[in-house]
Amino acid sequence: MNLLIKGGRVIDPSQGIDEVLDLVVENGVVKEIGTGLAAPAGAEVVDAAGRYVVPGLIDMHVHLRDPGLEYKEDIVSGTKAAVAGGFTSVCCMPNTKPVIDNKAVASYIITKAKVEGCCNVFPIGSITQGMAGERLAEMGELKETGCVAVSDDGKPVANAELMRRALEYARGIGIMVISHAEEPALVGAGTMNEGYTSTELGLKGIPRVAEDIATARDVMLAEYTNSPVHIAHVSTKGSVRLIREAKARGVKVTCETAPHYFTLTDDAVRGYNTNAKMNPPLREADDVAAIKAGLADGTIDCIATDHAPHHLDEKDMEFNEALNGIVGLETSLPLSLQLVRDGVLTFQQMVERMSCNPANILSLGRGSLKAGTPADITVIDPDAEWTVEPEKLASKSKNSPWLGAKMKGCAVCTVVGGKIAFNRKA
């Protein structure tokens, strides 16, 4: 498919572009950006007037649940949700059944995504075999197969010696380690943030320091081993401070947060709302302010969704027993656009955190509209108003705290490899 995307405001931080331009796609790659460009023979024309044209959004932290948990989500439904949210690439976490700790499982995901998926899918392998935290997985084999990082996300690597060896080995083969920063002994049986609200609701809390201690440990291990580390789903003011200070010392640390951590506080749990139950848990107003400050000053490199679909029956139960996590692929963009409207980020900075930076951290060869790069493109209408209706979500699961909420801004056209993967109907 050849395309002419005409008259949109092209924003590409990788090239310092911010102006109204045309963009031509031929044979799956970006051919040219300029003014008054003609459509190639047989090209489809996308009118982007009044809209933003940006490098395809990249979500470096999703759970596709495939293989083994397809009743929650699978590669088909998960990638449909991704392109509806404006994402052209997603990186899927290894806590599947079986775990992505070997070539066979990683190959299954890559092959199925190419045949049935709507967007690029990059698997993330596990740090330890079976995510059991006891022995390192075969990271070299995982990388050779196509895994772009390793993580035991959903579980921390509690053994500091094992994490040290993981960082050293990963550095040697050139693969990123993504840390689920959490001290299990401090989490215990906690189900939400420890604070006033947990006390009022009679729920056992998880203190901020459970995340902070683990963040500090993994930052120090990265510094000691001179190895890069990426901290997933940062939620506390302490973690933001620790990462900011480490970056100032030259430590090779990057990190991400998720829209729920800069949008909601633990007050969302009131009424024992299991769609506000996640790990790390929603924190307090000063944590939200710190997350926003970290995004603004570049301490936090990426916005990722931690898209975690669960069946209704796994959420419609007593709060203590309900599973952690929410779906986020289809609400991430409007929630992030609110940061732009509030002056926390510029539009360019939002694109960096949702496209350029994830691509660079994981060496995906994307996150840019340079000529010759894969034509992964997101066209955004920042003013479109819509309501989060469960029956209209592409994800199989509907566990979102924003059900019924009014949103502003969305992807209207998502192009993956030069082909239109999603086109929002008016």
C-alpha cells in the first residue's frame, strides 16, 4: 500500500520537525516529508488537516496473555486494542503460560503476531527460568529469537546476587533488563497503598518504601556493574527522586510510568473498586505530583500502559481476592494528552515519551519518520471527544477505572508498516 498523508501537523522529535507537511509512504517505508507532495500511483490519501502526524506510538509494557491465558486477551484482540489506541508497536511481558523463557514460546508469539496481529509485537523474555527467581533464563537464546528485553515483571527478582548476574550477563549480550521494583517482605498481604485511605477502608496497605528500596537496590547494582537497567511502572515520589539522582551521577538507568499513576490517587479505591486495584498500587497526591514533575524534567523517560487484562470474574469479587491490573491501551493517549493541555508536557515531549524514547531504549529501529524507516505512523485528533464504553473497547477484557468516563483526544488513523491498521469512523 502506498499512502499520502496530507496537510497534518507533523511532529517528529527525532528530526526536530514541527510544521504542517505532507508525508509519502511507498512500499512500507517513509519515502518523503515535505510540502505540496504528489500522491504516488495508486496511493490512498489520508486527509490529516487539523490533526497531528507523529511516529507510531510504542507501548513497551503490555500483557497480551498469549499463550495460555487467551480468555483474558490474545495477540489478535490485544493488537486490535493497540492500534485503536494509536500504538503501532507493543512489547509483551513474559508472564504467560508457559513463561517466555525459551525459544519455542518466543517464536510462537513472533510468528502468530506476524500472521494474525494488527501491529508489531516484540516479546520480552523472562530474567529467570519460569519467573521462579532461582536460575537465569537463557538470555542469549531469547535475544537471538527476537526478544528485545528481559524482565520478571509481575514478580521482583528478590535475590540481589541473581539480579547482579542478570545485569552483568545482559550487558555482555546487549539486552535490556527491566526491573519490577518491589520488596516482597514489605508488600506482604497488602492490597492497596498504605495510608489514610487504606486505614479508613480497613485494607492492608503496601508502603511506598516497598518500591523505593527495590528501586534503590537495582539502581545501585546497575551502578556497580556499569550495566543499564530500566525501572518499570514507577509510582512513588521516592523512586522518582532516586532515579533523578542516579541519572545525575551518570548511572545507566531509564524508567517508565503509566497513565494511572499521573491521573488517579488511591481515593479511586473507595467503594472497594477492584478496577482501581493494581500493582504497584495507586498512590497519593504528592506521588502523582512527583510523577508529573519527573515526566516534565525527563527523569521519567517513557509512558507505558502496563495493559493488564482480566476476565470479569477475576475482578468481580472481594477486593482482597481480586487480581491486580487494568486495561490501558485504548485510554493511554487521551490521558497523556491531558498532560499537554495542563502544561506538564509539550506535545513534542509527549511524543518522545510515547514513541521515540521507548524505541531508543529497546533499540527497536522505530520512533522516527525519517526517510527509509518503517512507516509506523499515528494520526491524532487532540480534540475528539468520546466516552469509554466497555462494549466498544477492542480488548477482550473491560477492567478499566475509566468506564463511562468522557475522554478528549484519540488516534484517528494508525499506520503499521505502510498499511492502515486502524481508521476511526466519525
